[in-house]
Amino acid sequence: MSNLWSMVEELKSPKYKWVELSHVLSPETPHWIGFNPLSSELALDYHEGPYNVTAIAYTIVSQYGTHIDCPQHFVSGGRTLADVPTKSTMFPLCVIDVSAKVKENADYALTVDDIKAYEAAYGKIPEDAFVAMRSDWSIIAADDYENNDADGNPHYPGWSLDALKFLVDERNVGAIGHEPTDTDAPAAGVGWAGELYILQQDKIQIEVMANLDKVPPAGGIIICSWPRVKDGVGFSARCIAIFEE
């Protein structure tokens, strides 16, 4: 038997657990408030003899639900979906848990100290890792991702710019991910500075992730997939974590 086949057989054995990190796509899927929800209409409904053929036309924005952001999303001339190498669909997975801090402060931004505390507990983040911020926002704010106050100002967590610079400059990570709809915490008053920075570094990110509370902080891997759209700036993605039980 091929060594790769043996590896697949082992990964699918009870020794390993597979966890879905993506939201199901529907009109109710969490998404940025500025975008319309997914809509659909019947494109083909053919029933004759042994055939029952159905096709559906979906209308969906590129950054909807759990999705990938490519550099060109913010950077003119940056890499597109079609440019992302095949090897950049799988990474070592590091999950930094700041959910307790977010529960106390919805505006919390992950810091360099959070990264150093993680490394003190689990070891140095490996090069080309996918670093996910676990905020439990998909649980805390499941029905209201914007969490607007009485004046209409949103309140949700994000990354500090210093933390992102540390991950890029000091750890050379391959990608980042988070549960909210944006990289930056709105209350920080920096706009989209963190998102602009990470995409300017030719990195990819996954937004609106789910089930990070079901994944260990270290030792797992993440596999992500998305359509290979020409000139695509992003698209809904499916991400799966695999780790030893």
C-alpha cells in the first residue's frame, strides 16, 4: 500500500478527530452587515423517466460566511484565489485562546503578550503556521456579530496590529484566522489597519470561523478549500481541523 494511502487511513482512524471550522451557508449565515444575505433560485428542475435533476443558482458575495481573504481583497495587484499555491491550503494549526478576556471585554484585541503566553505554554509557533484567534465570538454573539451599542457602534474583538506584526516578522506565519467578520476590533479606532497589513504581507486569512473551542491549542493541522476563481479576491471557504485525540 502507498505510504500516502496509509497516512489517509490512519488519519481517518479513531485515533484522530476531525472538526468542522466553517459555518453552513444559508441566508442566516453570519456575515458582514454591509453585504446582502445569500439568495437562491431554481435554475433547473427536470423530472422525466429515471431522471430527477435539480440545479440552483446562488447569489453570494465573495466574502460571505466563513471565507478566505486574498491579498487582492485590499491590495491592488496582490495575489488572487487562482494564485494561492496548493500547498497553502494546509498548515500546522495554533489556536490562541482569548475567549475569557473577550467575555469580559467584547472590544478585546489580541496582544503580543497573549502570543508569548501561548508560546510559554505550548512552545514556539512554527514557521508557516495558521494562527487562529479563539474568541468564542461565534458562541457569545451567535445572533448578533456586530454587537452594536445604543449609538449604533459595533463592538467585537480582533487582533492588535503589534500582534500581527510579531506573527509576520518574528514567526513568519502562513495565515491567520478568527471568528468575527473583521480582523480589527472596531473600538480600537484603527479602521482596517490590521487587515490591510496582513494582506500587504502577501498572507491569506480566514474570517468568520467556527468551533475553535473544539480544537486543541497546538498539535493539529488545518485544511482549507475554496473555488479557484480567476481574479478572485475571496470566497466562502471550508476549513477542517485534524488532531490526535
